[in-house]
Amino acid sequence: MNDTLLEARLGAALRAKAWTISAAESCTGGLLLHRLTNIPGSSGYVQGGVIAYADAVKERLLGVQRASLIEHGAVSEVVAREMALGVLNLFATEVAISITGIAGPGGATPTKPVGLTFIGIAIRGAVGAPAVHIDHDIYPGDRGRVKQLSTDRALALALELLEAAP
């Protein structure tokens, strides 16, 4: 499937539900929002986002807990969840995507290799707390490829969850 088609399909699904989306990106540095806003008419559903590259920005703008960063690290399921919920609330959207990972070539640890990426998708329900789905994978390739594959997966996962949402 071509990448533009994926962004267009997600946009169409958002429009069909009259929902909006926001994003919190770390390792992808804005690539996800760039791809979403390449679709004509995206101003009808994209509210905005945060490039939270530094941990201090994750804390200050997204409400990521310092304890989470210390205990689990910025590249973790816990932080991806807190980023998704933080940007969902910051922009008051129905859907939020977060991406945090190690694009490389440096930054790896013995337990967190280059290419490890966590994606969070938060969907605000009609009642109760938002549902958050977390996905992670290790994407092969250089920095650009890791960023591309991470955003591919985030868009595909958001579309899948949106299509399944009532």
C-alpha cells in the first residue's frame, strides 16, 4: 500500500466520525504530522502536536512523569502511554498518537537496540477513561528507515483502531 493512501485513509476515517487527531513525537521528529498534513483538507481533523525530543519537554508539555522516565526510560511502553494521553488532553482530540524510540545510529543499550520504537494510540471514549493501545517493534535500517517504518506502523495502527471504534 502506498504511504499517501494510508494517510488519506486515516483522514477519511477521521472525517467520517467527525473526530480530530493530535500527535506527540520523539524519535520521528514531526514526520508523522508532516505525513498527515500532506493530505489536502487535513486542517479539518489535525489539531496539532508536540515534538517532545527532550525528556524535559515530555514532562512539561505532555505530563510524562519523571518517575516513569527514570524507572523505564524515554523509550518504553509507560512513556508512550503517558505521551499519548498527554497530547490527547493537551489538544482535546478524540485520537492521539505517540511515538518514542531509538532511531540510531547511536543511543542503543544492551536491552534497547537501535530501531526499538513504542507507539501509543489513545482514543477518547464516550464515557470513562480513554483507551490506550501500545505497540512496539524493532525496525531495521538506518535512521531515516526507522523513522519511516515507525510512522507507517503508527498510521496503520491508528487506522485499524479507528475503523474498529464505535
